[in-house]
Amino acid sequence: MSYAVKEMFLTLQGEGARAGRRAVFLRFAGCNLWSGREADRADAVCRFCDTDFVGTDGPGGGKFADADAVAAAAAALWGETTGHRYIVLTGGEPMLQIDAILVEKLHDQGFEIAIETNGTLPVDPGIDWVCVSPKAGSEVVQRRGNELKLVWPQPAPPLPGHTPDDMEHWDFAHFLLQPLDAEGQNEAHATACIEFVMERPLWRLSLQNHKLVGLK
Ligand code: SF4
């Protein structure tokens, strides 16, 4: 199987429970909740996306012929630095393309594998760290993992069974609330998150540290 990768680069994990960790970021092309075209945004399930996941033209991106080629490119980006190899598979929606052979080949290269997914598709069981970020209006089937990262406030009403109350019964080790990044509203969104966390101590505030320090 071939893989369509928007971009792949070495950076620090910017947000979530593992913020600050050295990581290869591999962004797959395509998402099942929005086409990525502005003309379709108003009718999409997910309407607040700020990520370009269309095509394969980003740095380190391209069409990779097989899993070996993806894993070799990731290993080359990591370089000679020894130990603790870590890769974050994101998108778009990465589970549209991830399969068992890719997981195996990344493990063979020594990577611990994390995923950031919208949770609408089951995650490959070989993945080591699962971060689910639910999007209002979508059906989340992946209700267990390491961290649940809810962008807040969400612009659309939740489906039945998808309120924060419901999510507190899902099987995650970390419950994170992250202010929705929207021009002119960031202060209000941060305030909403702080108030939420003050009322619900299960949750923790997650900030996008990479934006604070100028990392991609
Ligand atoms: S699910 Fe994620 S990648 Fe897909 S449109 Fe929403 S924010 Fe963007």
C-alpha cells in the first residue's frame, strides 16, 4: 500500500500530555470530517480546522510507495541522536491510511508511535500512545486511549452521548481541555477553559506551546 503524506518534520511535541518531547511529526493527507477546501467548510462536520492537510506538497511530504519508505524517511529525519525515538502520526485523519505494516516498520526503526486522531475510526492496536480529539457532530468510536484532548468551546452541538459529562466515563488516563484557536476570541476561549477546569478537576488545561515559542 502507498501512503499520501502532507508533510513530515522534526520538532517538539507542542501540546497535550507529552508536550515538549522531541518528535517526528508525520501529517497524513486527507480527513473524513472535512475535504480541506474552504468552499466545503460550511457543510463539513468539522468546521474549525486550522490545518492544511490537502495534497502531498509540504516539507518532507510526498507519495510513499510503501511502509518501508515512510519509516526510512522518518528515521532519516530523526538522525543519529540515540534512543527515545518518537513519532506522532497526525493529519487530517491518520487512521484513514495507517495499517499494521506501517506500525511494524516504524517499530522496526525504533520508534515509539503516537497518534492524534478524531476518534471516528478504530485505532490500530499496535500504536503506543493514543490521543483522541473529538469533534462535535461526529460519532467517536475510539473511546479508550492515553489522552482525550477536547478543543473548547466547540462550535457545534454534540451528538447524544458525546457531552463532556459522557466523555468522563470513557477510558482515558488524561482528560485535557484546549482553548479553540480563533482570531479575536482566544482570550474568551481560554477563560471558558479555565472556568470549565475549575469546575471539573478531572480535566487539565492544555496549551499550544509550539505557538508560544514559534515552533511549527
Ligand atoms: S478532524 Fe482534525 S484534521 Fe479533520 S477537519 Fe477536523 S480538525 Fe481538521
